[in-house]
Amino acid sequence: MADTTHITPAQFPLPDEDEPSRRDVIMIAAGGFAAAGLGLGLWPLLDQMNPDQSALSMATTEVDLTHVEAGQAITVMWRGKPIFIRHRTDKEIEEAKAVPIDDLPDPIARNANLPDDAPATDENRAGKDRESWLVMIGICTHLGCIPKGQAIGDPKGDYDGWFCPCHGSQYDSAGRVRKGPAPQNMAIPPYTLVSDTKVKIG
Amino acid sequence: MAHSSSYEPSSGIEKWIDARLPVPRLMYDQFLAFPTPRNLNYWWTFGGILSFMLVSQIATGVVLAMHYVATPTNAFDSVEHIMRDVNWGWLLRYTHAVGASMFFLAAYIHTFRGLYYGSYKAPREVLWILGVLILFLMIATAFMGYSLVWGQMSFWAVTVITNLFSSLDAVIPGLGTRLVQWIWGGFAVGGPTLTRLYSLHYLFPFVIAGVVVLHVWALHIPGNNNPTGIDVKSARDTVPFHPYYTIKDGFALVLFAVLFAGFVFYAPNLLGHPDNYIPANPLQTPQHIVPEWYFLPFYAILRAIPNKLFGVATLMGAIVVLFFVPWLDTSRVRSTSYRPIYKWFFWAFVVTCLVLGYLGSQPPEGIYLVLGRIFTAYYFLFFLLVMPVVGWIEKPKALPGSITESVLGPEKSSPASPQPAPRRRTPEPAL
């Protein structure tokens, strides 16, 4: 067939190219239908990567706080993330309360239990009516490292809080960023203090 | 490739690319302007359907692999996790599992079309051989994919099929056993077997895609065969692939997709075996093990032979014989439409494959075994005896003068020019 030439589609122009024809309508309708079908077919291929039902069902974690004395902290897992629970000392609470809001790099509470624009006062950060407890997602808001400060002997930064070893962000004893590249205070997860000794996260 | 390029880059960027890596030229010449016989019927649309199925299987498979866990303790549960928890997991898995069946359905129709119209005859032997190679790779891929579910049918299918290789013990004592242990990575089907099946199941579709590229390449050197089996003689015998066959293939693909979707949404387990929803148990073989429907004819052939080594050899032979079809067929014409004697043998062969499929689903005893042997004999006689002998003794019917003549009737005094589009400005054909 090397010696044959052939007819190309360009050689069959429609009689009046300005006037839309039935063929144009069919082409647009068919093309649009095919595009919609492609989009619909593509969606399951993409959506399957979102958290699945088994991940979403791991919604709540209950933690017993009986043995956490003042000055101690524990770390628990919730939805695969570390949750810092610190039983704060009176000194730590006073330090956190003494800071004027205007001095904070991030003046928003970042507390999932409060309105989005709640100011970052210590009351808005600590547990409701139980200000000695601080429950917070222990992930640095810079690039996701886990700050030091939970274990005895850990560096706690200049503000008796947490110190992120990755890029040097420092958080105070209410988990608010005070220094370093982190843009936000560490987030407070949705939780309720079920009793004096029990917290339900999520 | 086989026809002179008619691509004319219009914009500056097209010229720039064309001088460096002329992919647009390749795509235009091979998939838009490609001269295609004007008389192709709907049996020719399965090549496009198969391309779609390969893409569909790879797309759903890559996605399923994000959730599947290839360990004996977790494989079955991870499949159920896909079905219940993963977003759209049920749809993705059913599309993949039913897709395998649809892929084989289209591949078998495509193969029978090639057989009927003599598409394997010169100069398309390599094209045919590559096609048989793709079929062989598909069989291996489908088998390995089925094993990953790690249900009872999966497990015992792996056991039975891998044990086929132990038949080599009859040739060299110990060879088959060593080979099977090498395949298993142990002394029975287990964890190492599962992970290697998974690895290769992921690899093979891309090997298939590579051979498909060669298959299409080999197609585009001589161009398509056609229902008359006669060669293209002038440009009037052809139409450009686009829009004529993109539309025709597209329409057939839509109809095929309706069938596919019908299975996925209304009968997703109809083509599977319920026993594969029982987790694999290495201590108990199911009462009645059968492969998926697309392997049943081969399974019937295996069971028809009462000797282990010979049975395995026959099973392999049923596929290997296809490689030699271009030289077994001695006919002067390609298309069975012009072969009055061979036609009957061909349709008898189609019936044989269907009957073998039925027999493969039945227990291997009594009348089923007897029939299995008779039809297995015809399966091989068709290739080894009918093809050479009938081609030799048969007088084919008169062929049309050209493809155009087969469509428009015999040439009259004023030669009819092709009329692919009803309204066009230039009446003369582009010769």
C-alpha cells in the first residue's frame, strides 16, 4: 500500500461553514456526553484515595487520666495522630495567663470546641472548668514534626511548653506558638472531659 | 509507516516539534489519516474494544493495588475491606473482576474474527503471532490475578496449575518437583507464592501493553485485512481511519460498555464462583473446582487426557498450535466467506470450543469425559488436518474485483467514486 494516497477528512468540508449543521450539534452533544462520562468514570479512581470508612470510623478515643500527676504529660493516639495531654502545674498556668494576646504570633485559639475566631487566651486553650488540663494535637504547625516537651528531661523551649526539634519552633505552656517558623498554635481536637479522670477525644 | 505521510504541521510549534520528535505526525498518520478498507464490519471493532479493556484493567488494577495486601493472613480480608470500606471499592473491584471476563470475551471474538477472515495469512503472520502471544500473556495475567483473592477457588487454582509443572517428573525424575518448589518458594502454596504472583500480576499488563504496541505496529505495515480478504488495490478501497472508524469503533465500544456495565451493576458475581468467597484453606479442597469461564475449554482439554504429562502437553499444545496457523492453512484465499467447504469446518470448530467450555464446567466422568475426548480430538484435527487438507482440495468461490466492487457492485462504464460523506465540495476522489 506504499504507493497509495488517501482521502483526508479535511477534503470533506461542509457546504457552508458559517452555518451550524446537524452534524455540529451531534458532535458537540456526543463530545459533551463523552466528557461527562469520562469525568464520572474518573471520579471513583480518585475518590478511592480519600480516607475510607474504616479510617473514618476510628473517630473517638477514651483516655483514663487517673495516674497523670501535675507536671506530668502523656501522649495518646487519635486517628493516627499524637494527642498531648498535659496536667499543668500552677506555675505553668500562671505563665500562660500572663501573656497579653497581642504578644502572640497567632492570636486565634485554634480550639475545635470553640468558635473559629475565639481568641487564644489560656481559658480558651485549656479544658473547660478544668484549667490544669491541656489536650492538644501534638503536631507542629510548621511542617508536621512532633515537638519535644512531653517526657521528663525533654527540652521545653523558653516558655515552659514544647520545642520542635525540626526547625526550632517554640510553644508555651498553653501550646501557643511563641517563636520560630510555625504559623499557628497547636490545634485543640474536639474532646470532652467525661469525668474528673476521663477524657473522650473525638 | 506503510503509507506516505500526509501530515502538514500548520503552526510554528507543530513545525518545531515535528523537526525534533514527530509524535503528532505519527499519531496523525497512523490514527487519523490511516487508510482503512472501506468495508470493515462490526467484527473489526474488537481491537478498539480490547485497547479500552486493557486501559480499564490497568487503571482499576493500579487503584486496587493501593488497598490490597498480599499476605496469606490479610489478602482475603483486604479484598473484603475494598468491598466494604474503601470509597467506590465495590465498583473498582467488580469492574476489574468483570473486566477480566469482558477482556477475554472480546479477545476470543477478535481471535475468531482473525481465524474466519484469514487475517493470519501472509503478510500478517507476525501480527497474528503477536496476537497469540498477547492471548497467552492474558491467560497468565488473569490466572495470577484470580489467585490474589486468596479464596478457596484461588488457592486451589494456584495449587492445580502450578502442579502442572510437576508433570516434568515423568521426563527427568525430580525436575518437576524442583521446578514446582521454585515456583512456590516452599513445599506448598503459601505466602511466598502469593507475593510473587502479586508482583508478576502487576508487571504483566505492562508487558501486554508493550506487545500491543508491536501488534498495532505490525498491523499498520500491511494495513487491515477486510471481510473479502482481498488486498487494497486503490485509494478508492480505503477511507481514513478518522472519522469513519473512530465513530464505528466508538459506537461498538458504547454497546460493549453497556454489556460490561450490565454485569458490573446487576450481576457482578454471575461469572465468578461463590466458593471464592470462602477464605483459602490449605487443608480442604472444594468439592468441585472449576476455573473461570474463559479457561473452561482448556480445562476440558486437560481433563480429557488420562495421562498427566500428556495432558499438560495437550493443554499447552491447544494454545501453541495457534502460533502455527499461518503455515497450517494452505488456502489460496483468506476469507472463509469464499470457502464453501472450510466454512462448515470453521463453524464446527466454534461449536467445539463452546461445547468444550460447557464440558469443562461439568464433572470429569461418564458421558462428559467421552464427549470431552471427542471434541478435544476435533479441536486439534481442525488445525492439524482440516486446515492443510481442505485448503488444498477446496475450490474457492469467485472473489470480487476489488473492495470497492464488493461494496458498490461490479464496476459500470462510469466508475463510481467513493461517497464516504454525503455532502462534499470536491467531487473527484483524492488519488
